[in-house]
Amino acid sequence: MKAIDLRAKSDEDLQKELLELRRAQFGLRMQVATQQLTNTSQIGKVRKDIARVKTIQREKAAAK
């Protein structure tokens, strides 16, 4: 996910995206716990996407 794409989204869309990413993160953690996840790099990608969304949210809040 690119930061440019996130900046084009509204606050409500960013909140939905964050919720979706957190659900994905939870699912990946459960797969790790049950030893079903083979590609563990997905966890890092989701964490970075969450950080991007939160950063864009903070930027938009500071601009207001």
C-alpha cells in the first residue's frame, strides 16, 4: 500500500482500512500460534501498513 493512495482517502475510509489491517494482523498472529503461517514476512508488511495509515491520520489531524 502506498502513502499517496492513503492520502487520497477520507478520514472514514482510513479508519475502515485501519480496522481491516488490524483484523488481518490478528488473523496472521493466530496462524503463527497454530503453526499454519508459512510466509512470516506478511506480519511485517501488515505492521508497516498499519503504521502508514496511522501516520496519515495524524498528518490529516494536524492539518485541521
